[in-house]
Amino acid sequence: MSFLKFFMRNRSAPVARDRLQVLLAHERALSGRPDLVAVLQQEILAVIAKHIPIDRDKVVVKLDRGSQVSTLEIDIEMPDEALARG
Amino acid sequence: MSKVMVVTSGKGGVGKTTSSASLGAALAQAGQNVVVVDFDVGLRNLDLVMGAERRVVFDLVNVIQGDAKLPQALIRDKRLETLSLLPASQTRDKDALTEEGVGRVIDELRERFDWIVCDSPAGIEKGAMLAMRFADLGVVVTNPEVSSVRDSDRIIGMLDSKTQRAENGDRLEKHLLLTRYDSARAARGEMMKVDDVLEILAIPLLGIVAESPDVLTASNVGSPVTLHNPASAAARAYTDAARRLLGEDVAFSSARPPQRQGFMSRLFGRKAAAA
């Protein structure tokens, strides 16, 4: 087992290459509209705020950039009373 | 009482970002609540070194300009709950940083964290000046090499004159972190020794990080070396440095005795380490 480990020990370069490929693909694609996520968030919140009062401090935005698919997650906490009125 | 620590050097490529990530992680591993802030606007890399590059949504500039709230921009480390990252903006220029805005963000970070580690960009321009502006202590990262030592001297002068503490007449602790050190070459007289650099710069020593392949491996996989390979000499050097920052008296000699490795010991030493 330690023999195998000896050869697997320093195979971190492929990891570095893969991480950079994913990152740079995203950065190149977004050049020219760097604040896309900020703009998306603002517009989505504006639409929701038209109907329901929301607390901007209770908004959680998460992004995961993948090589095939990225996910943008926007969690908005909506108090029950706001829903009842809406 | 939270501490703002700037990691700076003047010269580029000496290991500021690696050291910010590793010291931040080591402090967090010691149970402290830590945020590492990237001040290198336009050329951010701390996110990549810490393995959070896929999760960056908002950044320091977004928070300063009010596009995002601070909690939205903070990225919690996946491996270590007490470690967070505040990334720099990749697309703005350094003029997007204002002293008032940075001060506001630092004040807000002080309420949430024990340690605010500011990863300075190279140079002595606005980004570097604002990274050190609100610091309580400075870690000067230096290589045992003439241009690095000279630039470190210049940066030490700026820590003593351009920071808020200096202007208020308060004390600002400065510490030397010697990186990429090769004790064998120093012993052969091919590289300046620790004492040579200490004598020239005349600030207390925080740690000695030997030149090590483990540091490259850790950055390849996006993990601070203290998390990725805690047993490595580099990780132990950063862990010891973090303990010194926390006020412990850690001897230098026990951590890393100067060693001469022969061919056979290298061969067998490596196997022993892998087993």
C-alpha cells in the first residue's frame, strides 16, 4: 500500500490544471459583464419585493461554478406575516 | 478583542498569499475565529489558494459600494468552520477601494472575528497602503534574497509611518516571517542566514518556512498547507508561527533543526513519511 502511495504521492498537478480550466472558462465568459450575479440578484429581489416585503439582510446567495453546470442559489427568507398580507 | 493583521512584503512572489492562507488556517485550527481578506483588487488569488474559487459571488468592492451585505460576501471554508474568506474583486481596479469604505468593512469584521488577516498586494500602491492602514500588527514576509530584504525594509518603514496606529502614536507590532529558506544552502554560505536577515531588518522573528514542495502541492489542490498536510515541515512552521501570534513561547530549534540529508536518507526518509 505504501508502495502505491509512493507513486500517488504527488499527483496534485492534474488537480491544479482542472481547477484552473474551470475557473478561467468562467472568467473569460464573464468578461464584459463582471457583475452579472449582482445584477441578477438585484433584479430578482426587485420583482419579489414588488409583492412581498423582504429583509435584504436575510438573503443568502450561493454560487457553485462547475465544469458543465453552475448553480446559483438565492435563498430569501419570507416572514409568515408578510405572506399572509400578500 | 479582535486583531487586524496585515501580511505584506513589498516584493511580489515571496509568499504573501500562501502565508496569509496558512497563518489564517493555523489560527482557525487553534480555535480562533478568522477571516482572511484579499486586498489584491484586479488580481485576486487567495480564493484559488484556499480552494473557494468556484463559490465567489460577491467581494470586498461589492461590500464597500453597497451592492452586497458583508455576510453575503463572506465565504465559509468547507473544511474549517472557524475560517472565512472575503475575496477581492477580479474586475475592478484599485481605485474602487476607499479608505473610508475599507475602514467601515474592517470595523464590521472586528465584530464577527478574532483575527482579520489582510493579504496585501505587492507594491506600495493604494491596495497595499489600504491593506496595512488599519492593522494592529504586521507580518513582513521575506525571502533570504537581496531584493526581498530591501523591499521588506521599505515596507517596515511604511508600517511605522503610514498606518493609522503609527499616526496616532500607538505601537504597531511587526514580525518577520522568513519563507523559502534553505538551511543547507545557508550553511554552505550560498544564502543569507536567518541571523543575517534579522540583523538587517531588526524586527522579531515570527517563523521560518523552509522551501518545500508541500507548499506547491497545497496550492495545487486549493488547501492551506496546515490543512492539507499538517505533518509537513511547512505546516509545522506556520502552526508554530500562529502559536507565537497567540502569545505562546515556542522554541525555534525544536521545530526545525537544520538537517543535512544525504541521498540514502532522502530515499528512505520519503518512504518512511509515506508509510
